[in-house]
Amino acid sequence: KLIRSKPITIGRSPDNTGFKLMDPRVSRTHCSLWTRSKGQEILFRDSSSNGSFVNGRPFDRGRLSNGDVLRVGDSFFLIRNAIGEEDGPQVKAIVGNAPEIRKLRRAIMTVAPTDATVLVMGESGTGKELVARELHRLSNRCGPFIAVNCSAITASLAESQLFGHASGAFTGAREHRGFFQQAHQGTLFLDEVGELPPEIQPKLLRILEERTVTPVGSMMSIPLD
């Protein structure tokens, strides 16, 4: 792990403080690695007699990228820059080291502290709710996490369930707080949002733009966080 800008060496030298190898094809001080730009870059310099190879090609000096394979003698090193993943808050529910998974975790950590409305896209079973829950957990919001399956909401009740309704809005109606009000100061996850009835979607857009909700049968707009 490179955690400083001071070079770390690879070689057979007994006083080597980096990677000490017993490989007879490795020079006493074979090569050096160090970081730059607050750890965002990993730099390399060869100082051996046998040379070093990156991705099968001779490599003297330069910048190493994520996924590069460095060969020193008969030893191999896989280069991976984990800056931004191991420091600070962790995305615990989404695991894996593939580049796209790491990119997703970085995006979650970037967006979570903001008040932005987030669109999470993906096929069924890819973990959209996991993303939403991690966004909520890392946001430090004091309200609850409310998950709503929009495809399971009856069209005739969708407006009332989402936005709530006032007493007397229809026969026998008592005041009801909709999902938006229930998630106040928290996070509302609308799964399969495209399945909402078309007549509801303009009202949803207005709520996202103005951050207020008007219950069915009421003239009063209620501010939402």
C-alpha cells in the first residue's frame, strides 16, 4: 500500500523497506514506486539490470494505471489505486473490485452528502434499492428510509398514497400522510417509478422541483425535505 509520496523500492536488498523479493533475477534495488497528486497517480521508475515489464512490455518509467500488471523478475504485481474507497465513509452493501463497481461506490459517496434528487437506473435484480439505501445511510439524514414499489400501487389510489389526502377529500376520508410526508427529512425510494399512472407524473415532477406536496382535497402546500 502506497500511502506517501516517498518512493518505495522493490528489490533483493536486505535493508529494503518496500517489497523484498528473494527472486535471483531481481536486482538489489530493482525499481521504485511512489504517489503524486494526493495519491491519485502511481508513478514508476526502473533501476535494474534486467528491466521491468508492464502488461508484457518493457517499461522504464512513467505512470501506472488501475489494472496494470507489473513484472519484476519472475514476480508479478497487480496495480490498483484504492484512493477514495479506503478513506472516509464506506459503501458497505455493494462489494466487488471490478472497475464499474468501484466507480459506482465513488459516485454514491460523492452524491450521498448532497440534497440532490437521484435517478438510479438498472435492470431488475441489479441492486437499485441497495444503492438507494447506501445513499440514505451515508447522507446522515435524520428521517426514515421509505421504499415504495410503484408498480404495486393501484392507479385509483396512487395520488392519495403518494401525496396523502385531507379529511373529507372523499366519503369517509380521514387525514392521511402520504409516502412523501412519511419520508420527510429522510429518503423516499420510488422503485419502478415509470409504472406510475401518466396523470400522476406531472404532479411528481412538480414536487421534485418545488419540494412541496399538496394532499388530495387540500389547497395547502406542505414543504418537504
